[in-house]
Amino acid sequence: MSLKLLHKKLIKKRMTISVVESCTGGLLSHNLTKLSNSSNYFRIGLVAYSNDSKLRILKVNKKTIIKHGTVSYECCKEMVEKLSKLSKSIINVSVTGIAGPNGGSKEKPVGLVYVGIRIKNKLIILKNNFKTKKRFEIQNLTVKKIIKTILRLIE
């Protein structure tokens, strides 16, 4: 239901959206484009899964990745800021995290996901710690949370 409502509001308000995803692997882009007429608002959907793609395509600072890692507040923030410059969309979203079931650590467990949302000049970074260790559940919960958060922010 939230997706249909977001779809209608983006069209009605003539807002554009672009996303750069890592741990969701294109699921957010898929959801934002699965309804007819999504071309009225959807501009860019980029899956920057590897560190190399974050560095070469998005131009995330190498020092950020070395110091904080790709799953960090700092990297998520840089990802959404670089996307904003690239896309010129009104709404820009970045996602980076550990979808599991492997790859987690004590400091950065499976289920840790950062989401950056920039609407015009307003920027928020959300830190999520999903309790499930199931990959698709983490990806799905992330997408649902992003859709609900954008809806709330554009009201």
C-alpha cells in the first residue's frame, strides 16, 4: 500500500527520485519502477555493490572507505551526496549495509544497514539494526523502511 501511495504522491508533486544501492542489490529500484508511469519520477537506479564501483563511479573518497568502511554513516552520507550531484533529482537515496547471512562482525553485525535520504537540501542518515539474519528479509525490510520514510518526509 505504501508503494502505491508514494507512486501517486511523487507524480502529483512532480518530484524526481534517484537511488544508489549496495546491500539491496537493485530491490529498491525494482520497487520504485514496478508501477506504470514510474518514468515520471524515477531518474537513476545504480547498484554500486563493490568498493571499486563506489570509488570509480560515485567518486566516494578512498580515505572514507579506508577509515570507516563502506558500511558506515560516513560512506552512506558521501554516497547520497555524490548521487545528488550526479542525478539532480529532488530525492536521492543511498543504501549500504550487511545483508548476510555472512560478512558480519561484532562491530558491524549482519542486519546493519545505513540509509541516506536527501530531499532538496535536507539530509538524514538512518542507522538500522535488523534482528533477522535472513538476507532477503533484511533487503525487504530496508526497502519498506525507505518507502515509508520518504512518504513521511514529503507529506
